[in-house]
Amino acid sequence: MVLTWAAYSDYRHRRIPNSSVLAVLALFVAWTVAHHFVGLGPALLWSVGMLVVSFGLSVAKIFGAGDAKFVSALTLFMGSDHLLSFVLVTALAGGVLAIVGLLSNPRRVREAMSAGGGGGIATKGVPYGVAIAIGAAVTIGYALFPHA
């Protein structure tokens, strides 16, 4: 539910609410307590590492600050076993979203390829929260149901 909420907000408003990030953190705390804090240290390390990388992407204007917080919070659930899958599925979903966004309006392709841009996806960007939510849902789903 939190993934859907954040993805919808990012799609509609290009903003991931801090409350959705806090909800992910609250779920992680509950999950960690229920599992007697097993794996907490590595989860925190991977999440801080993701925050450093994603914050750098945010400073470079490649990634939004909300995206950085959202992906870092979700990284807590991935652990070292599933982090690479999460990153790869998220990147793949983001690429598909970018292509669909560009091809849904041929003018966007011209704008994106022109030197000055001019709007559309070139300046509005990809709602990467959607890609992050897809990456998390697929990765967590596969971790929970590996033979489904």
C-alpha cells in the first residue's frame, strides 16, 4: 500500500511524501523487532550507502531528493542478498518509464534531443518513485515467493 501511495504521488505531483518514507521506516522497525533485530547492522549500512549514492545523484539533479529518501528507506528491506536485484529492476523500470514517456508524445523526443530542451520529459523528468516502487515490489515479491 505504501509503495502504491508513493508511486501515485510521484506520478501525479512529482513528489514523494515524507510521510510515505516514514511509513516505510515504521514498517522496517516493526519487521526488525518481530525478527529479533537479525540483520539490522548490514541493513543500516546498505541503507546509509544507498543514501550517500542517491543523495549524490540528487545533488547532480539526476534523481529527486524524495527518490533518494524513498530508495534508501526501501533498501533497509533488501539486505545484501536482494540489493542488486532491487537496483537492477528499479533501473530497468525507470528506463521503460523514460522510453514510454518520450514515445507517448513525439514532440517530447524532439525536445529531449534539442540543445535547449523545452519541457516535457526533458525538464519534467521521469517519476522515478514509480520505478523504485516497482523495483521494491518485484524484489520483495520474488524474495517471499521465489518459485511462484
